[in-house]
Amino acid sequence: MSSLLSRITIDPGICHGKPAIRHLRYPVESMLEYLAGGDSIETLLGEFPDLEREDFLACLEFATQSLKLKSQHLVLT
């Protein structure tokens, strides 16, 4: 397992069991939405000072590995 992925935790008592960053209340999903919306990692580091660059890289790695596990069929219109 990638050392980055060790930053992603799943705990039923935090964020309703959704994957989060380092047992903090920052869901991976939310951080990915910020990045997809155009926010840079540098901007997000300013907005969330208790997070580290590696946390955002871990979110990206988690998403990448999750997609590799599933067969995704997207319909583009």
C-alpha cells in the first residue's frame, strides 16, 4: 500500500464512515470536489492549515486506486 494511502482513514464515528484524511473531519470526497472545481493544492493549504500537501496527494491517490478497483462505464452526452 502506498504510504500516501495510509493518510486516508475510514472510521464509522467520523464523517459517517466515509473516507477521511488522517482521522480528521475532512472527507476525501469534499477535498476532491475542491480540486475538481479548480482550487489548487496551494490555495486549499491556506484554507485548511491543519492539512498538508501529502493529504491532498493522498486523496488523489485514493481516487485513482478506487477507480482501478471498479469497472466504470460512463455515458457521455
